[in-house]
Amino acid sequence: MCVIVRSEDSVFDQWANVEFVLRGHGLYGYVETVRAREPTRESLREKKPEPTYLEAAAADLGCSNPLYVGDSESDIVAGQQAGFDTVFLRRDHNATRHLEIEPTVEAESLSAVLELL
């Protein structure tokens, strides 16, 4: 499994935040790579929906058929631009959001995503 994050924090701080969340949910041992954009002006060219970090993460893992889960339209666009199947995670904060692009599938929880696998 891989985690791709976006934040205004440094990559070190992003990893610390990701590690905290993963450990809190018992998922730490399942993550093999974390990719994050440096908080610099130059890196803005690579922010989602650019698939830069998705492609890098897939290469890190040697994935031939990645599934990208996101909760925003830019997540779905990035996943599709990378050639991945996509899952739109519909939660309280985006329950009524209309998407201009069609994900491979929609799910209401990460548990539901696991059932797809």
C-alpha cells in the first residue's frame, strides 16, 4: 500500500503526520511508500491533478494495476491521468458533490474499498 499526501508541511512533517494516522488505525505495517509534494513554489507544477506522485508511487511498488482512492475530483482526474482505476470516497464532507468526471467506482468507506479488492 502507498500513501500520497498533500500538505503545506515539509515532507518530514508530512511523513510524521501520516505515520501518526497509520499507527492510530493499525495500518502502519502495510504502507511501503509515501509520496508528497515539497511545499515550494516550483513544486506547484506537480500538484494534483498532475499524476507525478501517483506514477512515482506505482513505480516504487512495482504496481501493474494500481487502484487510486481519493475524495476529490482532482484525485480522480490525477488517477485517471496516471492510467489507474479510481475510487471516489464519498464521505460526509463531499456527500452531495457532483463530479464532472466518472470514477471507476464510488465507495462510502475504506472498508467498502477493501471489499472491492
